[in-house]
Amino acid sequence: MNDNLAHSDIARLEERIEELHQSLARCDKIAMAAQIAIGGGVLWLVLMLVTLLPFSPTALFAALASGLGGVVLLGSNKTTREELDGQLQALEDRRRALIDAMRLRLVEDPGVTLH
């Protein structure tokens, strides 16, 4: 493979890898928000059950919606994160293979090649 072509392929792969890292960071934030929603819904229900908060049907449904919505969001986010992890691993493997195929030499010793 032409080294210039390999360099441009590697650059494109690195851009995509960076995008995937940013997407994974968003997934982590979404997971945190989902866990907070679950915890908030459960805490709200418990506080109503022990009568520290007044019971009302609206509050009950809001607490249930928060907890269940958090569970759904967490599950959906987990699937998305797993897909992104798989894509990231494949791109990193491809980048590694392109770099290995270039047979780069060490700068300190021009006669030595890396395998």
C-alpha cells in the first residue's frame, strides 16, 4: 500500500476514533443521568411509603415514571455503548494493521525496522 494512502487512511480512522470516544463519553453521561433518575424515583417512592412525603396519585406516577424511564434509558444506553465499543475496537485494529504494514523505522537507528 502506498504510504501516502496509508497516512490518509490512518488520519481518517483517527478522526472516527475520536468521534467514537466523544460518543462514549456522552453514553457515560447518559448512564449517570439514568442512574440518578432510577435512584430519585425509588427514593421518592420510599419517602412516600414511610409518610415523609405526602401521598398523591400524581407523585406516585411521577416516581414510577422516573424509575422506569431510568431503567429503559439505562438499558438502551448500554446497548448503544456496546455497539460503539465494538466499532471502536474494529477501527483501532484496522489502524494498528495499517501502521504495522508501513514497516516504520526507528529514527535513532535508521537500519532497524519495526515489525
